[in-house]
Amino acid sequence: MRLHRTRQSSSVPPPRSVRTPRRARRITLPRLLGSLLLVTAAGAAAGSGPAAAAPAPRPLGQVVPAPVEAKPGGSPYAITAGTRIRVESESREARRIADQLAGVLRPSTGYALPVTGRGSDGIRLRLDPHDDASGAEGYTLRSNPGSVTITAREPAGLFHGVQTLRQLFPARVERNSRQEGPWTVAGGTVRDAPRYAYRGAMLDVSRHFFSVAEVKRYIDQLALYKLNKLHLHLSDDQGWRIAIDSWPRLATYGGRTEVGGGPGGYYTKADYREIVRYAASRYLEVVPEIDLPGHTNAALASYAELNCDGVAPPLYTGTNVGFSSLCVPKAVTYDFVDDVIRELAALTPGTYLHIGGDEAHSTAHDDYVAFMNKAQAVVGRYGKTVIGWHQLTGATPVGGTVAQYWGYDRTGADERKQVADATARGTKLVLSPADRGYLDMKYDKDTELGLSWAGYVSVRRSYDWDPAAYLDGARPGSVLGVEAPLWSETLTNSAEIEQMAFPRLPGIAELGWSPASTHDWDAYKARLGAQGPRLSALGIDYYRAPEVPWAAE
Ligand code: ACM
């Protein structure tokens, strides 16, 4: 494995110069079938210059992830100085979503955009308990000259609809300073709902520690692409990152360093609750992982009694794997596991608790099976559903357990079969093939950050596979979804996270959300290219992959 390398973080381009928006007044709204040309008289209010043609609004389907259906029709909608954001229900969550949208739109449009109650005009957020077609996360967006209305059965659907609406405005809507309009949305209807219920991203906060602010920044980016799970890899050989009251040295000692010898860190319980709360407000569930029984050097270094020989090893700041193991025969090991899982479950409103189980190369096979079976029972006892890396299928997965598959094209047939066979006994799958979904793999030989043990992972390779067909022999319907892990051996800050995640993360998000019928590299790369100016407006210095036709900034 490569050693840690730091990298100068590229500076984010400054926002475009601040200009006072001139009022855009529509003078003609030609009804062209589907293709919507909007002509504005920008500057007419100021009495200056002739009418100029503004660019047509983005076609309704040109968002990432691709929606189920986008039907253009009718004339566009435009935000003006008088626009209101209307919450068409008593729901506090709907109100919060409206406030979040206003928080995006106000700085760039310069308009007041008050959030108010019912009415027939403006941007309308409507919860309809009978809208069964939307399901738990879907929505319908209707746009016409009088209003844009997002309707959903659940608040999560409203939230996802708002993310679509953001992408339908010009990219500069994401800037924090006042920009020039017009702020138009094409006329028509978007109907949308996810393909998979589990659409995740993992952040390794162990190899390098990331602050609460850095995690929140990533959460905002995941939410934009409709992901709904944030898996936090909270412990590994190089650092223990969550306070556990009954074993305090795990964090205060085991969290003291990181790869390369930096200061490390850990989340207090208050920090962690804040991450969970913030994620929930963006409709992401946090899936905490304590990696067991291997990847445990930080714990073994913190408590000598967890070691079979009773001797604590030193803290570790390298990047090797597979050298550490909890002591499976010792009773104290299960006191430790019970305490940690109990405290973590109490911090976790979500369904899942991840117990790792990968690369336990220093644990004898029989010990591994015995240990993972006991650990699963502990998770069940505290009311959570087990997720483990797919090696867990070599033990005895309890009913409803989720195996996270991280194999790749070189993974042996026996190992793949073991995972596929487990699905016949009820194990569910989250797919994170390392040579497709691992965001820390280098894009190509020139990529400065990241690793390459699973090969180079280009943007196309990351996107161009079908989760439903990926694992031969897996029971149809066993795939819960996809997840894009980001391991942090070489990554130390948000700029470095973003160089690796963007632009591959939106591709994994699309695999999780969009119907298989929309899957097409040529269409996708054009939609992705159009995201470039949006990512820049958000301050994300993404990798300009040469295979993507990036839109001009
Ligand atoms: C893993 O990459 N060891 C899950």
C-alpha cells in the first residue's frame, strides 16, 4: 500500500463578480413544443438596451440523478422579486425544507422570497398523504408560468424534489453572492422516485479524522444527489473516533493520532448527535461502523486486557491492513463489544449498525465465525439491523443481515458465490465494488491522491454497471442498493475528499436512484458535464475528467 502523501489543496475559484440583478421582464413566451425558448428584456426596467435573448431554461430531465419521467409542456416559470415560497401543509418538516430552499435562493437571486402559507402562486411545497405513487421518497414537480409545485407523500420526497428544483435553475443559483437572472424553470412535469432504498456514501474518519464541519459539508454534497445513507467508518487500526463512556481511553488515547502521525481526534457524543441531527435534516441516515474483529489496533492499544497476551501494542500511523485482531476466546472481549454496541446503538436513530468484518487476516477462521456470530447477536439485542463487509457471509448471517460487497473483477469465483448463495438465505446486499464504487481509487496513473490496488477507476467505469446484474447468482430483489466508500489513507481535508468524490459520486448516486431504463453513458456524461459550473458555484474543485464534456464555467 502507498504511504500517506499530503497535497497542496487547490484553491477554489472566487465567485463571479457581484452584480446588481436587473429585473428580468418576460416579453414573449413562445410555446414551442417541448423546446422552450425564453426571451427576456433584461434591463428593460432600467430602460437600457434592446431586448436580449436569454438562454432557454434547462430541459426538465437534465438533472443528476436522472428522474423517472420528465415531460416538458407549457411555458416556463420564473422567480421574481415578488415570489413567495409557500408551505401547503402544517408540517414543520415541510416548513424547514422551505427555509432550506430559501437559504439557497436568497443570496444568489437577491430576492426576499418570504416563506408563507397556502396560495396558488410561487414555489409551492405540498404534502399529500394520499400520494401513494410518490412512495417514501418520491415527488412530482409541476412547473407553469404561475407556479412550481412539488408534491410528495413524505417530507423526504419534498426534500428530493427541492434538490431537483435547485438543479433546474442556472448553476449560479448556488453562489453565495447576488447573481444576474433570469431564474427560470422550464414548463412541464417531473415524476420521480428512487430505484433503490439504500443509496449511501461512506467516509473513513479513522485513517484521517475529519471535523464535524467537514462531515457536514460532505452531507450537503450527498444530499444534492439524493443519497440517503452516510456510513461513518468510526474505528480502524489508526484511530478510534467516537467517545464510548464505559471505555473512555478508546477515544482519548486511541483517537490521538492518524495515518502519517497527525493529531487525529474523535467525536464527543454531542458532536456525533449533531452529525446525526444534521444528516437527518437532509434526509440522510447515519450508519455507524465499528470494524471488528480486525482493524482494531486503536482499541487494542487503548486497553491491554483486550489483547490475548495482555500487552497493548503501540498506536499505529501506517497504512498496512490485516495485522490486528480482538482476542476471540477472552470473555472481556464480549464485555467490550456489548458496551460499545449498546452505546453506539443509543446514539443511532437509524436502522443499521455496521460491524465491519473485513480483512480479519489475523483471526483464525473458526474464531472469526464464532466472533461474528456473537457480535451479530449483540447488534440484534440493541434493536439494530446488522451490516457487515461481505466476508460476514463466511460466518452465519442472521436473517435480514446486510452484506456490503466490496469485491472487484479479480475477486475469486468462490468468494462471489459465497455472497450470492447467502442471498438465497435472506441476506441483503449493498454493492460497493472496489473497482467501480471506491471513490479513493485513482482515476488514472496521473492522479495524485488515492490508491490503486483495485485498479484505476475512471468516471465511466464508476458509472457504467448495473447493480441488479452485478453479482451472478444473487437472488433477484436481494440488492438493497449501492454505496460509494471513500477511504482516507491519502486524504486529509475537504478539498481532497472532493477531488476524489467529484465527479464519481454523482454517478453512484444515479445508479442508486435512477431507473435502469435511463442508464446510458453518452446521455449521462452530457448531464454530468452540465454539473461542472454547479459544482464550481458550490466551491467544489472537482476533477476535470477528460472523458466528460464539461460545460463552460
Ligand atoms: C475494505 O475495503 N477493506 C472493506
